[in-house]
Amino acid sequence: MVTRVPPALLRHRITVEPYAGESAYGQQYRHAIPGVPALVDASPRLVRAPDGRQVTASATFIAGPVLDCPPGSRITLPDGRMTTAITVTHHTAPGLPVPACTEVTCE
């Protein structure tokens, strides 16, 4: 039974700076996590942000099921472009032979 996305499928490397909240000086981020294995799809698509707005996502990626990447996190994609996480979904299917993963859509 497959319990997580096979590492061979996660061909790209990204950097994730997990969002830590707002301060008097603006948005705050925790320490960067470089070299996160991911599979990046740079196709634009329409998604609904957590506040209900419809926005165009410039990229979507999947990574391992325990990725620390809350909405608002800063992402550096393999091409060097920096973007922000819009939505984060943890996919699990206990007892089924499908991989668990984290799917992130980015501005």
C-alpha cells in the first residue's frame, strides 16, 4: 500500500518560508526550508482563496504530506520566481492505496 507520494515523482526543488503572522513591521516568516522535493505545475488556474475571492493561481505543487506551508507562506519556485501560497490542502485516504500529499496553489 502506498502511504506517501513516491520521491521519484517529486522532481523539482523549492524553498518554503512558512508564514508566521503579522507584526508591526508587516508579514513575518519562519526560517526558510530549502530544497523541498515537489512536483510543480506552472499552469495558471482559477482558484478560490480562503476569504472567498476568486484568484488566478500561477502555479500549483504537490509535496510530502507533512510539509509546513500555511497559506501566506513565501515560496521560491525552481525557476527562481517568488510567490505566495494561496491555499494548502492535505490529501489523505487512510486504508486506500493512494498517496498522501500536500497540494499548494500559489499566486
